[in-house]
Amino acid sequence: MLDEQVKAIFRSVLEERFDDVEIVSVDIEPGFDHDGDPILNVRVIFDGKRKVVDGHKVASFWRHLRSRLDQEGRTDVPFPVISYIAKSEWKNAGATAH
């Protein structure tokens, strides 16, 4: 199970980096990649005027997250596989963001 400190770091860095959209929810679940290595499956539901997030921010997010995790001494956190989903698209898929 993922601890609350790691979840809080993810949320904090997301809110700092994506300050032009509202982060509705962040769901993080441990998993494994096709080689059996540990990963984190991360689903970020956002609400904003645009249905897409800034590609530059998406591309650089891992670098900013890794830096913050290192500062907090959390070098044990697996690589995240992140999906960014607009709240409107999430609702259209039949789910509800929380």
C-alpha cells in the first residue's frame, strides 16, 4: 500500500506544476510493468477550460516529482505511469471523479 506522504507529494507537485487547471482527483495504485518491475499507476482527473493539459508540463512532471521525492528522502518510489483525464471525458466514460 502506498503511504500518505507519497500521495501528498504527488498531489502537491501536480498542483504546483498544473496551476492553470483544477486537479479533481489523483488515484495511485501500485502495479508491475511487462518486465515485472514495480510501477505506480497514476490517474489524474483534472477540470479546466481546455480538455488537454500543457504538453511541456506533462513531459517535465516526472523530473519535478523525482526532485521532490529525493528532497524528502523517498528514493524508494517506483516509476509512475500517469494518465491525465479531463473530468468531462471521465464522466463521459460512465465514471465519476471524486
